Amino acid sequence: MKSLPLVVFLVSSLLQPIFAQNSVREKIADEIAYSINHELINHWYPKAYDTTYGGYISSFDAAFNPTENQDKMIVSQARHLWTLSKMIERSPDTKHYYEGAKLGFTFLKDKFWDKENGGFHTLLSREGKVKSSGIGSKTAYGNAFGIYGLAAYYKVSSNPEVLALAKKAFYWLEEHSYDPKYGGYFQSLALDGTVLKRDSNTASTATIGYKDQNSSIHLLEAFTELYGVWKDPLLKQRTKELLTIIRDKIVQKEGYLQLFLYPDWKPVSFRDKGRVAIDKHHSIDHVSYGHDIETAYLMMEASHVLGLQEDYKTWKIGKKMVDHSLRYGWDNKVGGFYDGGYYFAGESKPELIKDTKNWWAQAEGLNSLLIMTDLYPNDPLNYFKKFQVQWEYIQRYLIDHENGEWYPGGLDKQPELKNARKGQIWKTAYHNFRAMNNCEQKLRDPSHLALTINKGENGH
């Protein structure tokens, strides 16, 4: 009996770190919830609803006032629909979310969908007139987001018309964009869906005819969302195939994504061409830490939704990508992920070539760091500490606490962005809302989006 106080002391000592982390998790969860409700979603909706022409107004200035040019792009319109669908799940008693989501779906169905050739147009005027008839008039990337938004909306609406349109888009990609020889999808398509090919007149800086990581990862994301509401065998096959291609072919041995690839998945690289050529082709060939850390999450999510058993390889590669981003793309002084690096010929690690910190990469980093925290709590990289630093960085340098939304990039590197637009056709409340929504729920309940597998020893 005399030893009881010692036992109590030892047990208490062991539990203190757990209790301490739980307390911190609840605190951050409350901060994130406040930010979602009072610094993000409330600024977008219902202000973004275009009650005159349908769909959404996407362009807002630094003070969150609508700007003059309000062209509508399939990517941002579909992201609005996805976000509103998730807000319906989060706040089912808020009636205007339902009205706003219906606006978006109707505009996608009536204006964006090409009734003659099929597929979603890329760009329309505010009124709904087609503005994209040449190169880029149709893309796999744009159609992926159409599917993504529709799948999320079907989940909360159960409207068969919504699922029917998502299926049409999937089958349209299957017919026009899918590569039956090497697998995967071609990004650049003509108005009629014909794959655009490279020839002797194609500029070296053009991406026509290549396959790419960006459309691939977002097709995976879209197919994963669609499979959640439509258990189709072909959809499952294509989703699994994309997961394997991204993991085993697009991710390079060092742990980063090759941005562009030839049809047979060989990398498009300028590593051996010298610095002038490398700089010229930066948009085609560099290490994008934001995409890497986002893809780690998207691969693990796809594996989980597909129900793959003991998928150790996906977890291993996902962790490798996060770790690579932390080792070479992380700012150890204030936090945040840098925009770009490059593996120059003969070098064993990438050189930092772009030290700015775009907004969406910071959001994706926040999400993936918390997932790694719960999957690998004892890892030497201390994911939870970095998650805390990342949230502090976002609050200090990215969230506009006065006017709402996030700046396009971290003010520590680009203070001039304080006066930049808060919304445009490439910037909606998609990356940051998804990250914060996932993180808030996971902070309160680690089993939320657990992405678990029957892990072996030490989880490897």
C-alpha cells in the first residue's frame, strides 16, 4: 500500500503528455472553427451567389468587394459547389447553403456542360457564354472538378439528376481523355474532346500532349469523391489505376512529384540542359512542395475509400513525400512550405529556387501534418509540433482577420499581397476550407478521417 502514491505518480506522469496534447488539440480546434465561421465561409456565402445569372461570383478585391470581371471557370464554380455541399453537412440548418448549391448545380448543368460535344467547358462569361473555344477549351482537370462538385452535391441532395451528370462526365473522360495504352488521362483536349498532340511546331514551354501530375491527382480526388456515392466497378478500377500510377510512376524515388510526363510516363526533365533551359521551363519542371504534401493526403484518402487492405506501400510513399517536403521545403524559422525546389544534375538534394509560400500549399500542409501526427505520433520529425507551428504561421501571415479569407501568399515573403484580390477564378474557399474542416474534426476526434490500415510493426 505504501507504494501506491508512487504508482499514481508514475501513471500520472505518463498520462500528462497525452492530456496536454488533448488540451492543445481542443484549443486549436476551437480557433479553427471560429476562423471557418467568422473569417472564411461567412464572407463568401451568400455574397458569392449570382442570383442574376446563376452560379457564383468568384472575383473579390482585398476588402472582399466584387470586382468588375466576373468570368466563370469550371474549376472554381465546381469548387464552390463542393464547398457548399460540405457546409450543408457541417451546418444542415442553414437554408441558404441549399439555395446556393442549387444555383451552382443548375449553372453547371445548363451552361458549362457542352450539349453538342459533351464535357464541361473551361471558361464562360458571367452570363454563361462560352469563352474557351481554342486550346484549353476542354481539360481533364476541369472535368475532374465538375465531377468532384457534383459527387459532393449528390451526397447531400440525393437528386438523381446530379449523379446522372457526374456519370456523364466520367464516361466522357473515359471516351476522350483516357489512355488505353499506358493508362491515365491526357490533360489538353479540343472542343470535341480530341486529345491535342505535340508536333514539330509545339513550343518547348507548351504542355500540350504531355500527361501531368496536377490533372492526375485531381482526377484521383474526384473519382474518390464519386466512388463514395457510386460503387461502379469501372470507376473503382480507374481510381485504383490512378492511385498506382501516381504512387509508382509520377512520384520520383526521392519523394517528389514529376510535374509533366510523356504519354508512357517518362519524366519531362530539363535537369541536364543547364540553368538557362531550367529557368525557361520552370513551370514544367521543378519540385512543388505544395502538390507533394497535398498528394500524400489524396493518395491515402483514395486507398481508404477504395477499401484497399494492408496498403503499406501507399502509406510509405505518402509519408516519404511529407518528410521530403519537411526536410527541403519547410521554413524552420517561422513555418510554412516554400513554393519550389530543383534537383540539379549531380546533386543529392534539391536547391531552394522559390521561397514564396502560396496560400493553398499552407492549407494542404496543415491537413497532412495532422494526419501524420495521428499515424506516426512518435516520429522524430515531430509532426504535431510542426502542425502547431503551421497553424500559427497561417494565423499570422495568411488569414486576413479584418476583411476575411486568406491572402494569396504568406506576407512574411510577399507583404504586397495584403492588397491582392481575395477571390478569383483560381482562388475560392476550397483548399483552406477543406483543410480546416478536416483538421477541426480530426483534432476533436482522431478517428475522423482516420485513414487507417491494419498496420504492421511500427506502422511501416
